[in-house]
Amino acid sequence: MLIAVVIAAVAGSGLFFIKFLRNTIETKPDAPAPTTVGEFKFIDQSRKPVSHNDLLGKVWIANFIFTRCAGPCPIMTHSMRKLQDELPPEVDFISISVDPDYDTPEILQEYASKYKADLSRWRFLTGDKKAIYSLARNFKLTTVKSAESEEQFIHSTRYIIIDKRGQARGMPMIVGNDLTIDKIQLNKLRQLVKELLVE
């Protein structure tokens, strides 16, 4: 089951509401993605270019978030921070904004600092919106800007685990529909990453 989440700011109030949607495109939470990452080139929080070629030969974990999100994104980012602290230093982390018009490198730098990200191995990417959404679709993940409001985005809460050859090997859904961490899926992610490191 996939959860796609819409986060909307209530005009003038700073409040947010969360709407959960089901998506039938994806398979079970821990199913491997039958795809390669494909080509991409974005910029990180320091305005340095990051491409798919830069990550070849590395095991890395990716997710799609946005900094104004008041629903799953803070939980996803906090969980990624825990993985950063737990997994070997050979593992890299990539968080890609689905709101690149707002999430400038400067905004992403502040967001990274808030979560004490180790920027030597965890990068926050922004860039062309069409390219970002195309990358998400390559993984069969939902990433859509809602037509209802400038503050609404629909995006997958799955993590993507990529091996040294640029192949997606798993897409666990770490954040459940009640916005809690799925510890079983998290443990499966840790185990898969350790296996990929020795391949």
C-alpha cells in the first residue's frame, strides 16, 4: 500500500491539513523497484551540481520531501537522520524537494541544519520541477503538484535504496498512514543496505 499525502496551508492561518490517498501503481511496501535510477542533474544545498554519475559506485538512500510539509516530511527527515547516524559512512543520502520553486538551496541549507544533516554524505537537491517529477515517475512514485492550491503537493512516502550500479533494489514505506515509523520496514532497510555494501 502506498500513502500519498497532500499538505495544504489554510490561507492566512499557517495551519495545515493532511489528506491521505491510495495509489494503485505501486506494489507492496518492501517490493524492489524494477528500474534503474536514470539520468538526472540537480543542485544541492550548496549550489553544487549532483548527477546520477556522482553516485555510481555508492549505496545510497533517497526520498522525496519538501520543507513546508507539516505532515510526513519531518518524520521522514528525522528517520533519515537516524539512519545517517546508524549506517556505515559509505552510505550516502539524497533528499529531493518536490517543491523546487520554493525550496531554494538556501532554504534547503537551513532545513539541513535544522536536522543536523552530515552534508558530506547527505545532500538536499532542488532543480527543474519537470525533471524531479520525471525522476519520481521513473520509480513509479506519485509526485504531483495539486491544482487546488499553491501549497499542496502529493508525494510518495517511500524510501528508495539504490545499489552501486544505480539500480533501485527496494522501496520500503517507512512512514505509515498514521504518521508513525514502521520499525519492521526500517529494519528491512538497514539489512538490505548492509547486504548491498558487500556486493
